[in-house]
Amino acid sequence: MNAVGFTLHELACFLAVAELGSFQKAAVRLHRSHPSVFAAIASLERQLGLALLDRSGYRVAVSAAGQAFVEQARQLLDSARQMETQARQIAQGEEVKLSVVIGDLCPLPATLRLLRQFFAQCPATRLDLHFEALSGPWERLYSGEADLIFHHLEQADMRFEARPWRRVRLVPVVAPGFLAFPLDAAITPEMMRPYVQCMIRDSARDGPPRDYFVVDGARRCTVADQFMKREVILQGMGWGHMPGYLVDEDLAQGRLLSIAGHHFRESELELVIARRRDIAHGPVATRLWEHLLAGLA
């Protein structure tokens, strides 16, 4: 068998005729002459040994054999365009990939909406998205595995440039019937010690794991994310602190109950958008940062 040597131009001509049903319309779309489009498809058919078009009628149509190649031709041409765009982007010094980490307390719809608005304008840059918990986002940023993170800031670190994004309220909650005593403002950690406390598992790979709002001596159930934690608490398998935006409706409907009071208080954490200050950022990463800051204004 001879090696197939058809060109992208021949595929583009075939696809244009298949979509438009006319050599003349295809020629106009491709800014080519009618004879050149006709010759390109004839050459493609010779190399494949197949009649891709049915020319017997008034309007040219894709043959049964040609139908099998339409989608493959479209995919090949799309891949070629992506390669061309990527090559141009690399030649201009632009990143082909950006890594962004979303922390466990971030509201996903709002966070992803910000990213969607930007990456819709940068189709040649791949978004490498990660979800990390507790100190995991900071570890990714420390190690250079993330270009930017959405997470909370525990303390000032001059290696990072951070901008306040939004505040998240944390509420201690239980399911109805979970506790053997009435809810009131005087519930103490000692009273909660016999009950399973559901906690997020730190996704950092190095260093000691971090925990928040821990009741010493209580049994623990660890989960990977806030959605699993909410479900565990709803099912009466444990209690814990949850971001308000995830449980406000549950509280309003009585599916969950707050135990906030003198000892277990509601609290707030400030979420930030952060990047490394001590490294150079590429043009796409810089535009993303500027886009996000503009959204904060």
C-alpha cells in the first residue's frame, strides 16, 4: 500500500463542499477558485481510492464512503488549527498551560465563573485546575506547581502577592436528632466530645496536617471536600463547621441546626486570590491576574 500524502488543503476543500453542497460556495469560503477546489478533492479521492462525493445530481452530495470521513476531516483540521495557534503562542512567549488551585472553602460557581470569562478568550492556553484542602493550595504555590490560587490567607508572607476576594462564614452544624441533649447557647466542647466530628482531610503531601475547630479527644471522620462533609452531617454521621453558602438553605429548611453559642461561635475567613511575588509571570498569567483584579474592583 502506498503512503497517503493528502494535504490539509485537500481536506479543507472536501469538508467545505460536504458542508455547503457546492463547489462554488466552497471556493468562496476558502478564497480559492472553483477549479482548484475541484482538483483538490479529485486528488484526495485518488489517494484514498474512494469516491467521496456523489456528483450525479444537480446538487453535489457526500457519498456513503465520504460520510465516514467527514467527522475525521473536521477533527484533523481542528487539530491542525490548534497546533498552529499553539506554535504561534509559543513563538510569542505565551504559556500553553496555567495551573490554578481552588481551595476547599471557595464557592465553586463564583470561582469558576471568573475563570470561564478569562479562558474563553484564551483557547490556546489550557487550564490545569486542581481542588485542594487546608494547606494543600499553599503547598502547590510554594512548590511552583500552581500559578495562582483561590484560598484563605493565614498569615502575611512576603513571597506571596494576595488580594482579598470575599469572606466566607463558618457555622457549626448538626442534623436534627443527632444530639442527646437540647440545643442552646451553652453547649461546651466537653459536651460534644462523645460525638463524631467530621473534618476535611489536609491535601498537602509534606508537613504535619492542619486541623481547625478540633474538639480534643473526640472521634473523627475525615473527608476530602466540603460537599462530602455536608452529606455526612446531613446523614447524622457527624457534626462540623460548614461554609454558610453551602448550608444556609439547610438551616432555613430545618435539615441542619446551628450549635453556635458561647463556646462554638460562627466565624469568618477571608478568601484571597494569590500568586508568587518572587518569580516572573508569563503574559497569559499576567493577563489572568489583571482580569481577576478588575473583577474585584
